[in-house]
Amino acid sequence: MCLWDEVLDWDAGRIRLRATSHRDPAHPLRGAGGLRAVHLCEYGAQAMAVHGGLLAREAGGVAPPGMLVALRGVRLHVARIDDLPGALDCEAQQLAASEASQQYAFRILHGGDLLAEGRATAMLR
């Protein structure tokens, strides 16, 4: 499952992405009540994974698989996202990285309005 459609730009410490997948009636996270804002945490986690993959590719390697192990300071500013008409934008910044783990701060916006923000930590295998 890949939720992001496009990488807008990135460098060694950050990435910006865009998606319209939240409007897809067949979205893999959508439940009977729609797509809830809590699912934006998965968008944030996937932003980390995309950035890690780009960094690994740039270094001539492949990113190791990872597992999301913690979310901290998450703030959701809407209840649901499937009814939003425009694209979702994400800004993610690498806070810490090692061979064993990585931590990022993420912000997800719609039309310039902040939908969700927080920090995510992944353990790498």
C-alpha cells in the first residue's frame, strides 16, 4: 500500500509529498464510517519510508524494512479526510537516524490548512 502519489521535493533532511488517495472509495484504510483523520498517521509514516528509500537509493543501496513503533505529539485538527476535495500535502523532517531506527516530525495539510502533525519513530531491520 502506497498512499503518496508524488514527491514534490526532498533533500538529506526533509521531504515534501502530495496525494489524492484520500478521495478513493477503495482506499485500503477506509471503513464504513469513511476515512478518519487518525489515518493521517499512516501518511506520516509512509512519508518517512519514502524519504528513507530516496536516501538509500542516492547512496547506492536499498532501504531496510521498518516497523512503526511510536507516535508522539500527534494532533489531529479534523475528524475525517475522505470528504476533502483537494490534494493532501506532507512536510516531513528527519529528526534522528541510525542503522537501527529513524524519527521524523510530520505535518499534513490540505489547501494550506493543517490537518495533522506529530512525530513518528520506526525501528529498522
